[in-house]
Amino acid sequence: MRIVIDKKKCMGAGLCAMAAPTLFRQDAKGFVELLNANPLTAEDQAAAREAADLCPSGTIVLIEDGAPVDPGNGVT
């Protein structure tokens, strides 16, 4: 699994940081920061899925099993 975020979409809800604090945190302005783009454990992967599901703005995108990432749309 690979995690990518689109910072342009982030609205600062903070649900990702609460659901997966080992993977996400909020920066000084309250917007998402990605701490680990490649979670290896089943626990971290489950937390990443929960964070993506909870994100109200669709900022978090999960790439499963080496699927290609669209280089457009500001995704990092």
C-alpha cells in the first residue's frame, strides 16, 4: 500500500491524525502532513483505510498493490 495526499483538498478536519497518528499529523496551520507513505503492518494499513474513509474532503488516496498514480491533480 502507498498513501498519497492532495494537500489542495485538505480542509483541516484532523480526522486522519486522530484515526492514524503514526501515519498523519496536522501542521501548524491544521492541514495534513504525511508521516509514512508506505505503511507495512496490517494495523497501520487498517488505520490508513479508516483515515481515508473518514476524510471529508477526499484528501487521502490509497494505492493498493502497486497500482499507478495519476501524476496530475497535485497529489503527493
